[in-house]
Amino acid sequence: MILTDYRGTFYSTARTRHGRCTMDVERVCRRLSDAGLHPEVIPLAELDLGADLQGVPVLYTSSEDAGLLYKSWIEDLVLALETAGARTIPSYRFLRAHHNKAMMEALRFQLFPKEAARLHTRTFGTLEELASTSLDGPWPKVVKSAYGAGSAYVALAAGHAELTRVARRFSRVADLRAGVREHVKRALRREHHPHSLHRQKFVVQDFIPGLAGDFKVLRLGERYYTLYRRNRAGDFRASGSGDFDFHSDGGVDRGALLDYAEQVADTIGTPLVSLDIGFDGAQFHLIEFQCLHFGTVTAEESTHYHLRDGGSWRPVQERCDIEAVFSEAIARHLAR
């Protein structure tokens, strides 16, 4: 099954069709049919959770709507599909981690514990929990809202005071009426046990020095596409900079980068994954990852991809047909 949203869109690409960011579902279906599969396109609202779903492969879309209200409903459905025995691609935990850095970091602890320990990663649900916590490791610290893309809600804190200011801003709950009620209760009721007004979850982790930029690596089936992103001028952030280079290796051995990306992608185990990777001059760092609904400009604007060929990597010159590459990756994944 291919599940589409209320706008009829599916997955995500850098190209826009009819004013929407979507893959061409008809082309995906034709490609999957050519591979011997029999896709059925179903709007999410028409999904029958009472049907026999045992072993049925399900591809679906996600959402980055404000407040993630629509995405939370998609999460309900995908979890129900897994409970019914469907083969969701990717699994629910990776949907939960999409546009949710707190969940992504929780998965990092499970999948890449050494990396998480090296970054002293901590996640918090309220500002009050941060205030009662002693943080290990050196300063400065990177603070990330659990939500947001393109580094819009990522900041650097030089010390505890700045960390508290940033976390207060990132975690603030924008509900004026509830805030007024809470302040009134605190003023009038001596026995009132306060509720937090800063409940937007956020992440705190060590800053990685020595990064002039990072690499975006897309694993689409057996194909690996790379893009070097330079940091913004006078900034530590590369995401959202728009300073892309499809040919630069950023002073890094390309084979070593691809080896690391392959190791990470194999550990995650999904046929499609987007990796943000940094190199500090001594070792690679997995900055972030997503397994669905990620931008595909790294593939669509590349002139080539890399393919594992024995013990080395072979560049293959080709303009990316994203629907064809997507479908090939899914077909091979299902054939295993």
C-alpha cells in the first residue's frame, strides 16, 4: 500500500508538482509494478485498519505541519498498522523520530551508544528539568528544539546562564490563557503545585569543534549521494546555509566518509536514509538522521552517485530520476 495525505501528496522531493512538494505517485506505481509488485494507493483517511494487514508492505508519507498535529494522526495510524502486522517502511520508531530531535537522540542511544556518550547528549521535557540537572562535558553546548528544520531552532550556549535563556525560549508553550491561569493559581493558592509553562522538549549536547561544514549523505537503496555544506558565515551551523558543493570532499577522504555512512545506514537498516555527517579532523560524527520525508536535492542535483564495488567505492555518472531510484530501493528491500 502507498498511503497519501489529505492533499494527495506522498513522501518528499526537491521538485514541486502543482504547488506541492511530492513525488509523482503514478510514476512510483508504474516502477513498482515493473518490478513485479502491485501497489495500491490509499488516502490515509480511507485506510481500513480492520482489514487483514498481516505482512502487507506499507509505504507512507509524513508531515511537518505547525505543532505536528496532522503528523500525530499519521503516527496513530502507522503504529496501528504495525500492531496489525503490516510491514511499514520505515518502522514506526523512525516516523516518530522525523521532525522530532528528542526521539532521534533516543534512537541514537540505542543504535549508536558510543556516539551518544561522546556527545554527552541529554533530552529534556521541561525547563525545570534542565534547571535541576548537572551537565557533564565541556562548554559550549549546542541546544536544539525537538522541532524545526534548517537550524532555525539550533543555538550555541557558552555557559549555564546562556543555556537557560536559550532553553527558556525554545521550550516556551505559546498558550497565553493557560499561562495566565497558572500564574493566578500560583499567586492565590499557597498549596498549588506549579505546572511548567516551558514544556516544549529540547536537546542539549556537546559542541563539536573544528567543523567548517558537514556532509549530507543520502542512501537510496545501494546508491549513495553526497553533498558538502559549508557553514554559514561566522556561524557554526551548516544546515540551512544554502552553500552547497556537490564535488568538494571538504578535505575528507571520500572513501572513508562513504564507509562511515554505509556503517551508519546499515545499522539503521532502512532502505532510504538521510545522514548529516561531520568530520573534526580526527573522526566522523553523526549529527542527525532521518528515514522518510527528507529533502532529496542531494540526489536530484547530483551528476553521479557512489556504489560499493568490492572493497572500494565506484562513482557512477547519472542524473537522478528520483521516482525510479526510490522505487528500485523499495523493490530490492522487499525482495530480501
